Amino acid sequence: MSNDAHGGADGALNDTPAHTTEPSQQKSATPGRLPVSSIWRYAIGSLGTGGFATLPGLVLTYYMTDSLGIAAIVAGLVIAGAKVWDVVIDPIIGAMTDRDLIHNGTRRRLMLIGALSLPVFFALTFAVPPSLGPVVGAIWVVIAFTATATAFSLFQVPYIALPAELTPDYNERTRLLTWRVVVLTFAILLFGAGGPALRRITDDPVTGYLVMGVIAGLVIGVGMLLATTVTRRAARSSIQPSSSATARIAPTAPPPRTSIRAHYAAGIAALRRSPAFRALLATFVLQALATGLMLAGAQYVATWVLHSEAAVELLFVALIAPALFAAPVWGAIARRIGKERAFAISSVIFAIAALTIILALWIPGEWVYAPVAVSGIAYAGMQSLPMAMLPDVISADERTHGAGQAGAFSGVWTAGETVGFALGATTLSVILTTTGYVSSTASELVIQPDAAVTGIVVSFSLVPAILIAVSLVALAKYPLRRADID
């Protein structure tokens, strides 16, 4: 891996197009700390990541089952269908953003397209008139949400690829991703508590969902747009790759266009040749499934266990408020004992806290906010640490296979994350269907059977705890340590 300089500007890209440089210029390049402005402009993009991951995951299934009258299993399939499309296109987007980097020296183009288009499609997702009926409603949602997910991927895939290029330093990546997760945590709180509150801004649930979709979509888009500025600044950096890197990656002409099959092959090759990537991805996907399941179930817990739709906002405050302070702490712990060990500790704490919520089957009450808060402390580490480990995986791969493949890694990573969250909502829908959950429209009042309430609690506690435990088996196979990077 090239140890290029990253001080005095927002960071040189390891795989930017090569230019002729004097030896004296190359010798002056020394690694440095990232400017605070770069860190915060990168981190602000997590307003988009947090908003898109949180609000649809929290309310979309509930919106379909309890506002549009769509059966729970159909609602799960609608979300899964949109996410499967994401899995199909993410590797292609990864290859496209790598090509943009080679041609233009920046990954900004796709990020900008995604940031500008997402607010429109996000609002349309929650604009379905219930009078159209559940069948048309389901078709509407799957089209609008698939378009939203596509726009998000256009931003997210290049966004995830940036840290490996902004700095080569092990600890600087932890610093960069720690503050990204601080913003991500704030975004989860903002959208998790604020989104449902916006939904209740009027007495008409239909209008409330539309207002929520419009305002939330705009905030997500603004966060994404601000993050695109870090790519533009990086592309203008005067620091050039080292001579060895230049010899390895510099093309003498623009690379030929590749087929869709080649795009997928690049992602599969990255997964196949990197055991560290396989271990980290498997861990992250299983944990995305666990947290996605809890996210999708939170509104059901609020409504049918705590007997208040508004309780979902308190659940999110209990989950996220501690996490806002915990993310920097996990960063400090990682610098002391290593990212992989800190990641394992946070995962164990999360699993234990989630498991205790099973007691709500026999003792429902406000005490559940306490284990949720402990889960929030652990969740901060489960988000920041794997994201800080991914650039290390990419850098380790660059040493033997050359730079310019970050998009292939981030495409597969985003696809895996998408699968995890999609399966979370789908798993919840299967549990609800199996236990006899009764769907309804916004104007109907229903009483859920005891079995359905049991299924809601189990999906929010026992099943996520088991998934986290399995993820630790995959994490144990992660081979990289600090010495391998520095």
C-alpha cells in the first residue's frame, strides 16, 4: 500500500490517475492527520445513511400493514424485492465509481446523482392513497422504494469507498469513522424519534406519512449533498502517488469499458481473495440482520407491548442518546486494544442486553428502556468499528493486488448490508404471519392475538441475540491486526 501524504488537504486518493512528478515532490509527501473540515464533511453524509436505514426500516412495514392494509408477508416481500434489486446493482455501481475515479479523479458524480434524486422517490414511497387498495398500494410502494434504494446506492457505494483513499493511517481511519458514527447515531435519533413525530403532525395518518416522507427526504438529500464536497476537495489535492504505486496502477490511457459480467467478477474476486473481507462482511451482514429485525419491530413493540404508538420515539431516545456519547469511547478503546477486540466486546454487550428484553413476555413495562439503552451503547461500537476495519481490509488487498479496487469492495459491502437489513424486515414479516398478526387500514381498530404479541417480543430480543452470537464466530476468523496495517 502506498503511504501517500494526506495532510494539508482533505487527502490524496491512492488510486487517482498518475501524473509525472519530480522525485523531490514525492519525498515531501508524509502521512498526516486529516483536517477537521474533511472529517465533518465526510461524517455529515451519514445523515443520509442514518435516515435511509432508520426511517423505512422503522415505519415502512408498519405503514403497509397498519395503514394500507397489506398483509404482513406481502409487506416483507415488497421490502425484500427492493433490497434484492440493490444487491444486483451495487457491484455494478462499485465498478462504475472506480471508473469515475480513474477518469475524473473523483467519485463525486454518482454520489451527486443519488443525493439529488433520493428525496423525490422517498416522498413518493409514503404518498400512497389507501383508497387504491392493498394490491395497488403494494405495487406503488415496491416501485417507489426500489427507485429510492437505487438512488441511495448511487451515493452509498462510493461514499463507503472514500476512507481507504482519504488516509492510509490505522488510527486516522478509526478517528474518521468514529465521528462518522457520531453523526450516524445522531441521524438515527433524529429520524427514529422525529420521523414518527412528523407522522402525527396532523390528525390524518395519510397526510402525516406524506409530510414525514417529504421532510425526511429533503434532510437526507442535504446531508448527502454536503458529503459530496469531500470528494471534490480530494480530487484537487496536489499530492501524487508514490513512484511504486504509480508504476503499479497508472494507466497510459483510459481503461476500456467492461461488461456487466466483469463488474460482478471484480466484486466476487475481491471477496474470494480476501479472507479478512469475508470474515468482516459475514459478521456485519449477520449483525445488520439482527439490528434490522429490531428496527422493524420497534414500532410493533411500542404499539402492542408498551401500548402506545408514541413509545417508539422513547425507544429510540433510549437507544441512541447513550450511543452519541459512546462512539468516541469505542474509538479510544479500539486504539488501545485493537478494533477487532473492541468490536467483539461491543457485540457481546449488545447480545446480552437484547436477550434480557425477552422478560417483557411476562413483565411488560417501561423497564425495557434500560436494556435498550445498554444496547445503544454497544450499537455505537458495532457501527463504527467494522466501518473503520473495512479500509484496513482494502489497504491490505492493495499491497498485493494494486489500488483502484475500493469500489469493488464497497459495492459488495453495500450489497451485503442491504441483504442484512432486508432480511431483518422479511424475518419479522414471517414471524408476524406465523403468529397470526392481523393487518388493518388506518381507520380500523383491531386486537392482536397473544401469539402475535409473543412473536413481536421474540423478534425484538431472542432472535437478534442469537444472530449476534453467530456473528462472533465469523469475527473470530478476522486475521488483520494493527501491525498488518501500519
